[in-house]
Amino acid sequence: MKVYVNDESITLADASTISQLLKQLNTSPKGIAIAIGPNIIPSNLWNEYKLEADDEVLLIRATQGG
């Protein structure tokens, strides 16, 4: 199936979870926030939350700076 991560098309296996998406993207879950459409998904649900075709995923990474 195809989902969109920060407006970029990504192909995943059907019924993939957010954790599986992060693994495929080789992205550490530390300092990350995930929203699907307008909904922020708590990190304790990432192993269970199943993505659906055409989901729009917003991946936000915390950064330091000043």
C-alpha cells in the first residue's frame, strides 16, 4: 500500500504499523512525533496503530538550537 510521509510517497506492506514505518525509514523513534491526518498518535500506540492506504503521515523531529 502507499502512504504519504511529509508529502513523500512511501510503499509499505498492507496493515503496517507506525513502528514498522519508522523501521523502514531507518528512523529512531526518539524525539519523534507522528500525526495521521489531523490526529497526533501517542507513541505508546505506535506498535498497534495500523496505517491505511493513502494515509497522510506527518513526521516531526525535535531539534535543539537557539
